[in-house]
Amino acid sequence: MGIKSFQGKQLGEVIVSENITVGDFMTENMYKFYEGQNVIEVMETLLRHQISGGPVVNEHNELIGIISEGDCIKQISESRYYNQPMENMTVENYMIKEVETVSPDMHLFDVANKFLSLKKRRFPVCEHGKLIGLISQKDVLKAALELQGYNWRS
């Protein structure tokens, strides 16, 4: 038995180094948050749309951070401990500012390895300093099924 490629075909029948990029499978329409936004609004958006976090951008659509469910939980804990009203808490105080990003030109298999090594659930996709999308672990799973010829949407 010969070595098989990602698509399960014998090498030689398929080009193994297909140019499958992050840009081919990233989500372009995403929920974005802003540094002055109230954390309660963020929590409402996360719950309403069943997402676990999202990018924080400035007025020029430049990525300045990420805010997640965990960041919001930290805010809840601190507001209770310090007896502070949650209405006064803004995203800039709770977002993660050091954010790993990926390029839309990055190979999909490389981003899959990056997910494994950094233990992240999503990466913002940036080009020329601007946020253009998000790639998640689910996007990589969807891509793998599509590349195998499965119709996972049915």
C-alpha cells in the first residue's frame, strides 16, 4: 500500500501541496467589538449569536484585541469582588491585547498546526494591518470535509 495524501488518494494521483489557504475558508462577516463598548453589550452579543468571542477593532478596522466569554467572566468576578457596577466596564479593560493573527495567504494545514501548538480556538485574519476575517477550528474541520468530498451541510 502506498502513502496517501490528505485527500486519501495515492500520491501521484493528486498534487499534495494544493494551495488551500486561510482566505478560502475564513469567515468574512463577523461580529466585531470596540474598545469603548460596554462589556454587557458584548455578553448579549455572544449569547444571542452563540459565539465564544470576537475581534476588537478601532475606527480604522485595525485589530487591537480579542474579547471572549472568559474575559467577560473575569469582569463579572471582579465587579462582584470589588462591588463595582457592570454597566461601567468597557471592552478595553478586559480584552486580550497581545493577539496572534494569520494571513489570508497562509496554507490551511499550517493554520491547523498553529491551532494545535498555540491551543487557540480562532485567529483573526489581517492584511495590511486591517481585519478582514476570522478562521476558526470549525472552519478547518469544514474545509477538511469539503476536501474529502463530503456534503456536511445536508
